[in-house]
Amino acid sequence: MSKLWIKICGITQNSDAIAAVGSGADAIGLVFYVASPRAVTKDKVEEITDGIVGNAQVVGLFVDAKAEEVNAVLETNRIDLLQFHGSESAQYCESFGFPYMKAFRVNADNYREQNFASYDSAQMILLDSYSEQELGGTGNVFDWEIGRKIKSETGKNIVVAGGLNPDNVKTAIEQINPFGVDVSSGVEQDHGIKDLNKVSAFIEGARSVRS
């Protein structure tokens, strides 16, 4: 069984990045989507990621961004994985020649209509809660039985997001047995500012189920 992949997303400051990695996170996420309360710009990437050691990945999250915007962030040479959280086609995701993860917002009505098979080139498929108002960071969970079915039916590396926190992450892992988990609002004290006790508790809880 593979090591559980844990990502702390919505990082906006260096101290949170260092603390998350120091607590055992496998990846941190930087949001390059101006409408997000956790948005950062490419000019902040070096500052936020300075001093990160080990094998921790830096993930750049985009939502239907222009290709030049993605390339500008890649030119910082600080990004290890791209995350596409909008309606991006597989062709678009592949066009950067860079490892990527594709996010899908799922609920009981739409999950069977999602074209997961088109994204065979994705290293991971992230499942997030569906909301008409927000593209992630909602703090709401989706039906984890859907996640279990998607994992079983697709055989893909599934990353679970959407409403995870230190209190429910164990149950999510036990029910879905995903490749990884991704948290943002569930370990915050304010938008983009992490509660380091919650970050530590989240990672410890996740690792207690599967290291």
C-alpha cells in the first residue's frame, strides 16, 4: 500500500509553508486564482517557498487560466505539480508538458457524467465538493460513498478534498482509502492563514490511519 499523500492547500505565507512541511505534509498548494480569498501572485512564490527542504512538492492551482499565466508561474522554477480546478480540457492540461492533477467537483447528480477517462495523463484526480458559488475551499464535504465508487470504477490515484478537517479526515480515509487527502479551510484560522495546531492534528490523524 502506497504512502498516503497529504497536501495543505491555500498557503499564503512562508511560515505556514515551513510549518506544514515540518509537520509532515507531502505538498503545499499555492492558489493562482484571483477570485480566491487565498490567492497569491507569481511574485510571491519564491518568498512563500523559501527554505522548504526535503521532497515536499509545491503545487500551483489554477482555474481556467490563460496558458501564459501558467507558464509565468512555471518560470519561477518553484512549482513541482500543476493543479487544474476549472473546466480545463485534457489537451490543455497536457500542453504544458508538466505533471498535473485534475480536480472534479462531484455530487450525487453529476459524478457519473464526469469524463475521468479523458485525463489518463493526470498523476492524480482530485475530488472536491460541488458548489454553484465556489470552486473549492467551501468547507463542505461530499458523499464519500461517491469517492469510493469513483476510486473503484476508475482505478485512478484519487485525492479527496472538500470539507476535510482534523475531526473527519480519519473517517474519509477509512471509507475511501484514497491516494491522498487535501485540506485548506479545515486547518485555517482565517482565509489563507493556517492554524498550525490544526495542521499538525490533521496530519497526525491522517497518518494514524495510513502512514
